[in-house]
Amino acid sequence: MLEIQIKYDLGKLKLPDTPQKFLPDLIQDSGLNFHTLENKAIFMLGKLPKLHRDPFDRLLIASALVKGWEIATVDRIFDQYPVQTVN
């Protein structure tokens, strides 16, 4: 949600309503689970090589590594990290 809010505030992401009003229903309706940011993932950032310049993407990678999750992405840079991806 952090990246969505920042992109929305910068005018780089158009939504039908504010993220605060729009996202909770979208998450619930999608059947996806909400993941809170954990300190383990934040500290994992310091262990990752800085191959990806986007700090939000690196945080997604760190979170996936900590949780053992796969990441759905078409970003080929993710392949340089030890994380499972779904393309």
C-alpha cells in the first residue's frame, strides 16, 4: 500500500478514489491477503545486492524471501535475486 499511496500522491497512479477508500474493498474482493511489512524484510534489504534501483521492488523481493513467497512480475531484474518468480 505504501508504494500505491506514494504513486497516487505524485499523480503517477490514477484510481477511482483515494487509496484509503479504494484499496481495502479491492483487496477483500480479490481474495488476496494483506501483508504487513515486517522488520525481518526491512533488515533483509541490507543483505541484498543493489541490482534493482527501485527500493520498493527490492523490499518486495526481501519480503518474498523472508516469507518464502513467489513474486508475480515481468521485471527481468528480479531473476538476478534468489527469489521465485511467476511471469
